[in-house]
Amino acid sequence: MTPARRAQRPALTRSPGYRLVVPVLLVGVALVTVVVLILAGGVLFGLIP
Amino acid sequence: MIRLLPIASSVIIVSFAVMVFRRYLQRGGAHLLVWGIGLTMFGIGSFSEAYSTFAWSPTVFRLWYLTGAILNAAWLGQGTVFLLSRRRGTARALLVLLVLGSILATWFIFTTPLNATRFNSDETLSAQYREILPRAATVRRLTPIFNIYGLLTLVGGALYSAWLLWRKEIVPNRVLGNLLIAVGALALGFASVLVRLGLGDYLYVAELIAAIFMFGGFLLATSRTGLSTAAAVSSP
């Protein structure tokens, strides 16, 4: 990545809030998705009526 | 309120579908076409819910179950498969399986006898469908297969895209847009599980939340605002 290319990046991607909040949200949504998939699997295999 | 929620969802989803089909006509791309089909199914499901708050129709009930409960998430997820898949053959093979599965589900739902005497227009369809559609109906066993595929591909695809773009530190509007799409799709998947657990009253609210988040996410991801740069990455 050249300095010129890096300079084109929007300011938001360099803000600490953006850097911190996005991965937290990604992990949170992924974890809830896994829980929902487990429940849906339970329905599929008849463990949940 | 029970009447307003699915009407509001229908209006949002129809606007969303029109926008996606228009984008497909301008740019092409199988993912846009398949997303448009999935959104149309979502819209038919919401419209069927709205209709069923006024009157009973076995065809409308069957359309609701087919498009709203079985197919829409899987078709939306298939659009994401086309967007992200580097192997066109894999995406096409999965589409063939989805089309065959959809035909099978259509045949099952339209040949299953319904118990119309249990219908009550003051209740949500999701709260009473268990009484209308026989427990042993084969089509009910198919539902989780489609929904698991839809949840994995739609939420997983949106999260993967967001993570990839976040790591590259580019186009934050697409990162946030994909996160909104993931949350909206997850709301739908979560509500579907609640329906199976007997908590069907939450489905209409979850559908409205899903419609707002997914449409908002699409608008944000495809916008060319000051948040974005000219960096070239594939857009929805």
C-alpha cells in the first residue's frame, strides 16, 4: 500500500471508535448467529418440537 | 397494530425489490436478480400476512408459508452466494438445488390439506399456523433446511464482507451497510426460531425490523457519500 493510496482512505476508518466497535459488533452478531443455527439444527433433528 | 406491521413491511420490501431489480437492469449481475426474487418472496409473505388479518384464503396461507416461512431467506442467501463466490459453477449448482427444492416445497404445500376451522383473523398467522398446517406435514420438515442455508449464506456473507472491508480499511459505508444487513437477516432468523418455539407473536415485528435494517443496509452500502472512497471493490 503506497502512502498516496493510504491518503485516500476515509477518516472514519482511522477513528478509534470505528476500529473498536466494528469488530465487537461482528463478533456479537456472529455469536448470536451460531446460537440461532444451533436452535434451528435442534428443530431440524427433532430435538426441539 | 397487527394489521399495520405487515403492511409497513410490504411497502418497504416492495420498494427495496424495485430498487434491486432496477439496479440489475442497469448493471446486470446474477446476485441482484436472485436477491430481487428473494425480496419479492419476502414481499409476498408480508402481503399474505396483511391479507390474513382481514380474511381467510387457503391460497394466501399457502403462499405465506411457502414464500415467508420457507423460501425467502434461502433465495436472499443464494444472491449473496453469487456475489461472493469465486467459482461460478458452485453458485450455479447451488441455485439448481435451490430451484429443485423450491419446486418440491411448492408441490408439498399446495397438496397438504389445511385445517381452516382453526383460523382466526385477530391472531398472527405465525401464532396459529401450527393449528392450520398438520404437524406431520412433510413441508414442515423442509423448512429448517432452507432457513439454515439462508441464515448461513445471508448473515455469514454479510459478516464476511464487512470483516474483509474493515481489515482493508476502505469503504466504511459498505462495512456498516453489511452489518445492518446481517443484523436484519439475523432478526428474521431469530424470529423464525421463536415461532417454532411457540412464540409466534414476535414474527411480524421482527419482519419489520428486518425490512428496515436490510433496506437501510443496502442503501448505505450502495451510497456514494463522503464516507466512501473511490476504491474499487465489488458492491452489492
